[in-house]
Amino acid sequence: MEQKAKKNNTFAEVGKVLEEAKKILIFTHVQIDGDCLGSATALCRMLRNEGKEAWILMDEEVPGYLSFLETDYCLIHPKENHKELLEGADLCFAVDCSDPGRFETLRDLFLQGPKTLCVDHHSTNVGFADVNYVGRDCAAAAEVVYKLIRSMDKTIDPVMATAIYTGMVTDTGQFQYSATTAETHRIAADLMECGADFLKVSIEVYQSHTMARVLLKGRILSELELFADGKAAMAYVSQALLAELGATMDEVEGVVEELRGIKGVEYAVFLKEINEDTVRVSLRSKEFADVSAIGKQFGGGGHVRASGCTFKGTLGEARTQLKKAVEEQWKALSTC
Ligand code: AMP
Ligand code: MN
Ligand code: MN
């Protein structure tokens, strides 16, 4: 049975939890993106400015295109390398995470926290922490973080402004996706006035691609498939292709948006082979389809126009099953 979403706590309640905590561990989701890391670094900086001890935990490296953010706050592979720093924490704080499964290997560490807090914007988030604020109408978790920091009456310095702006610009596809609102633009304008280095974000995130990445994208796109009456586009990346080109998985960022960019395409599906029996799936829709419903069918979730899941099976099985799920939804939509 589907779990009913808990009522949001207020920003005042979230602020109180943060004011009371002394040592805070911030959790992001796996496959780190600009929104979770931008949000986490801005919050970590705010907390440290208050004299608190705060760290961001992650069981993977920071992707190259985000390394301009305050990565000194990050404890990489914390369970192996930073055991002493994990001790004595009084708050585990999740940002941009729809459910504890999104922490993968750090799930238990989060849930064992003496107190848990979650600030997010995913519609599928039911409120898994002790205290929750899910801004379902916000285009990015960074937008929620901005509102929270403003409600706490804390200063947003240029470094924090740049980090929050990064979250907003990346999660809205440079202010193009349908979740973008007038409020999103008002917040972005305020961040620019706070000193956000928007040009740096543009260059680091969108204009610093490696040759390997450009070549990889070309190879992936050359094999894309259209189906469901041309309404769906699917592409995939295998470990073999990465090895052949000497590329890494973080270099495929943006491929799913290319698929959605095809005229007439409503559904975009991009499959990343992690290993023999694990495939990460990214789903996007353009105007009317609900891809969060498809993500959910495979144990994932997300938003109506952008969702994902981790598929347990081979790349071939993932291709077949995702194709079937999209075709079924399209058939139901086109016949009603
Ligand atoms: P991605 O395609 O990885 O950028 O993810 C698109 C959206 O789906 C993001 O908002 C994610 O938070 C969400 N998402 C991706 N993978 C999962 C998953 N395994 N479970 C729940 N939500 C997910
Ligand atoms: Mn995210
Ligand atoms: Mn997000």
C-alpha cells in the first residue's frame, strides 16, 4: 500500500532543530548532482558560520563538474576513512533525497542518527525523517534551502549564493523545465544580488566538458532508439563503452535531456549499466506524461517530468522492461 505523506513541519521548527544541534551530518543522494551538492554546501557553510561542526557525507567522489563547490566540507567514503568524525553527531540532515534508499550504503548511518531532519522537494517524499519540510512546488531543493535560510534570518554570502544558484540552475535545466516559476526567477535574482558567480557556474557546469565526454555522448546518441509511435527515445551506456573510450559514468550527464530534446518525443529513457545486475535509469517527459509513475513501478520515484530508479537485472533486461512500461503508459494515454 502506498504510504501517505506526513504533514510538513514549519520552517520555524526546522530552524529550531538546526539551532539546537551542535554536530550535524548532512546526507545527499547517490549520483550526486548540482542540486544536492549545492544545497548541502550552502547549508554546511551556514552551520559552520554559526560555530557548529558540520560535514557532508558521501560514498562516492564529487563529479568533476561540481568540484568548484566547497568540497572541503565533504567526507568521502566516511565509514572507512572518517570514523572518528562521525562520532557524537546529534543530527543527521538529508537534502534533496526522496527516501532513505537514495543514500544507498549510508542508509543505516542516517537512520541511526539520534535525530533526523529532511529538506527536500520531491513529490514522492512521504516524510521519512523525524522533522521534514518537502517543498513540492519548488523547482529545486536549493530553492527550499534558500527559503529556509531566509526564514532563519541568516546571511547568504557570495559562496552560499553561488552554491544555491548551482542547485537551481541544474535542477531546472537552466530555467527551462516546467517546475520553474516566477518565484524561482525572483530567488535567482536575489542570489545574484547576494554575489552569486553565475558565470562561473555556467562555465564549470556547462562549458568545461572533456573530449572523452563529447565523444562518448556522440557514440551513445548514434545508437538511440525511438519507439511508442516515435513518442519515446531510449539510449544506454555500457561499462564496455566507458572502458573503450576511457570515460567515466559522470561524463554522461545531460544525455537524457538530449533525448527529450528530439522534436515529437514525450518520453526520454536513459540507462546506465553500473554492473552486471544493476542499471540506473533516468526518465524524463516533456509535456504531459507522468514518468514518476514509471520510476515507482521499479522501486524508484522522483517528479512527474523527471524521475529515476535502480533496476536490478542486466542492461538487456532493463531495455526490454523499461520499453514495455513506457509503451503501456503511452498506449493507455493515447487511447483514452
Ligand atoms: P536522475 O535521472 O538521476 O537525474 O533523476 C531524476 C529524478 O528522479 C531526480 O529528482 C531523482 O531524485 C529521482 N530519482 C532518481 N533515481 C531515483 C531512485 N532510485 N529512487 C527515487 N528517486 C529517484
Ligand atoms: Mn538531485
Ligand atoms: Mn533536486
